[in-house]
Amino acid sequence: MIDMEQFSRSMEFNHTGMQLLLTDFITHYHCPMTRLQSLCEEEDYLGLMTYASKLKMTLALFSDQDTPVKLAQLEHLAKHEFNPPEELMKNIQLDLEVVEQQIKQLTQ
């Protein structure tokens, strides 16, 4: 989840930068869980590793505490060409749904 208190302080401190970050997230990570699952099904480990890494970095910039760690686990598994455990994917899906809802609320 996004740390809303820290995020709002960042918005006040650097409004333009955070707006750009929100725009990038909305543009490049529309339905991120669908993309992650698709890459898993295709066994595209390089694509999975790259996408998880970029998504992890973007969420870390939003001050998200848990999801980047889970994405780092996913990225590491993909690096070694292992399919991620279903539980990890479910946890990431729940986190991403919450983040997407928060971002939609912020951009309305």
C-alpha cells in the first residue's frame, strides 16, 4: 500500500514530480497483475524479471513498503527461471489492487 501521509508530504514538496510519477504508473502499469500473470504463463522469465523490476522501482518511489519486497522476490525467481509460488502471486495481486484503487482516488 501507499504510505499516504508520506505521499501527501511528497506531493506538497514536489507536486510536478509526483504528478509525473502518477501519470507514468497509469500509462505504463495498467492492470499490472494481468501482465505479470501473462508473463508467468508464457514462461517469459526475462520479461517477468524486467517488468517486476520496473514496477518495483515505481512502487518504491510511491513509498510502498511491502509490494517492492514481494516484487523483488518475483524478480529473483524469474532471474533463475522459476515459476513463482501461487501464494506470492496472490499477495502481489492484492497489494496491486489496493495501490491501483488509491491511485485512481488520487487522480480523480
